Amino acid sequence: MKKLLEHILEQMYGNPDITVSESEDEGSIILVIHAPQEEIGRIIGKGGKVINAMKQIVKILAIKENKRVEINVEENT
């Protein structure tokens, strides 16, 4: 799922500063997108449409693998 999200972000933005980290908590996979401040608005999109579309795509893979997935966006530090 991490590779899928990384591929989507690479194709959409092409910014090497946008990275994805993966962790697992109580059976759920948590993917965190780390991005520069100026890219966060573009990743979320107007009304959250872009991030919600990414969540739906990744959720399809998660359902196939019988897992739960959560995607968050954080600013690079």
C-alpha cells in the first residue's frame, strides 16, 4: 500500500521532498504523507477531494488484503 501511495504522489507532484512512512497500530496500517508546507494544500485539494480520492484507491487494495488503512498528511520538519 505504501508503494501504491508513493507512486501516486510521484506521478502527481514529482517532488522528491514528499515521502511516505508506514506503521501498524492495532491491526490497522497507518500511512503518513510527509510534505513541505507549500505542497500540503495541493495534496489535500479543494474540500479534501484529492486526498479522499487517494484514500479510496488505497482502500481498494486494503480491502483485497483484509486490512484497514488510514492516511494522514504532515508537514516535513
